[in-house]
Amino acid sequence: MSDLVLAADLGGTNLRMATVDAAGVVAHLVKRPVPEDVSPHQLVAFIDKIAGQVLDDVDRSRIAAIAFTAPAPVTDDFDGVLTKLPNLGSVTGMNLKVELEKLFSLPVVIENDATAAAIGENWIGASRGVENCVTVTLGTGIGGGIIINGRPIRGKDGIGGEIGHMTVEPGGRPCKCGNQGCVEEYASATALARMAVDHRHPARSSLQLYESWQQGDPIAEQIFATMGRSLGQMLAGLANALNPEMFVICGGVAEGIDAFGDHVRTEIAARAYPAAAKTGVVVKGELGDNAGIIGVARSAFVRMGTHSIEGL
């Protein structure tokens, strides 16, 4: 019986792959760093190798579909060609869907990584039962997944949810997307590590900076305050534009939400309409790094007819 999806979360830093069942249970998880400047050919070989490790003790006849996230725009009728990849530019132009179909000879579903995280959290995570929510993924970059009236918003060109490239500092730091002053340059893990260097702080990662914050380090506090203000400015705009019931903060940086969460909430309260600020509560995701894998598996189950959700 084909009752599993082979699901993977392809990011700018890591590839996470696992099997997911119809209840959202993740098993046989393998996580590996994506090779730097990986070519399309190398990425296919890398995926094949990791899939072999995931499926080493799994009956392959149980795999009904392949489900992948990508840090790229994905439309409702996505053809599989990867574009606009600020954090994985070496595979720009690759048709991921076609390559996966050739590799596995199974149906393939692809979602934007942050949209997948939003679907996962809305299925069995922090925003389950919530009709209107925005999920923010804080990692190497910043992504966003928007669900309105129970439906993921992808937009005509698949750019719906690209909140990491909303401007918070006009004329600010150059971003890989070509803009300047994107919130990604002030509130991502990469940005935190860079700000630590700028402040001559010994931390070289967002985790090390958070550990310093836990010890009462004033420079770490200052950096997280800057991050929280930038993130809060962006979310205040979304609160006014979309009036969501919830903002779900996911990704590796979300583990340090106690260092920046209050700054985010303060900024939203100061900048959004009072009713929108009150309605849009800020919470930490519940699914951790598995949100994207679970969400894209959900999309695959829906498209196979195993799950029925209008609009997904």
C-alpha cells in the first residue's frame, strides 16, 4: 500500500529529507548540508544519495509521491523551473520537478519553503484551526507563508509571501535580491551573525549570540533589539494589510524568540491599527525544523486525493 510521502525541505544551507505519513508523522529523517555552489547535476546526485539513506529500511512501494520545498517562487500551476533564488543561486533555471520525476518515477509536488511551513503549522502545529495567519521562517534568510480564509496565498507569479524582501531601511544594506534595506538583512540568522561582527562581538552565529544574550550580554541585547524592531516593522505592515489572527515564528532563529519577541510585539503595537495589533498574536511555531517537510507532504496528500482541503 502506498501510504507515505518522501518529503524534503531544500534550503540555502541544508537539505532535510524524511518519510511523512497521512497523520503528519515524520520518520527516517536525514539532514545534510547542501554543497556550496552546488550545480543542478550535483544537486540531483545529492538528492539521490540522501533519498537512498532515508529509504534504506523502507518498503519503497509505500512511497506514493515525492514532495519538495524550494526557496523560490512557486505558483499554483508551477512548472518546476527554479527562479529568484537569493540563497541558492547556483541552481537557478533548473527544472526541479522534471529532474525529480526522472529520478523517482513518481508524482512530484513542489511548494515554496515558507508556504510549506505555513501549511504544516496550520495542519498540526501552532496555527491549527486558524483561518487567517502569517508564518515567518527565520533562517539563512527570511521567508513567509500566508494563509487567508484557509487558503495558501501564492500569487500570480508565486511571489506571494516573499516578506523577507520587504523594505524596512530605505537605502539600507544591499540584499541578494537586488533591493536595499530588506528585512532579511536585519533579522535573519545571517544578519545576526553579521551584526555581531559589526559590533566586534565574539559570536559568529545566531546561536552563539543568543547564548551571550542568555548570559546578560548588553551588546547581544542591543543586536536582538534591532532585529526585533526590524521584524516588528514588517509585521505591523502585514497586520494592517491582512489583519491575520496569528503570526507564527518558525525556523532556527525562532528558538531565541524570548530574546526578540517582546521587541517585535512592541513595534506591532506602536505601528499597526490597534485592532489589528491586538488580533495578530505572535507565537512560536510548534513543528520546529519539520514544519516545511510536514507542510509539503500535506500538499502532496491533498493533490493525491488522500486529504481534502479546498484551495490547497
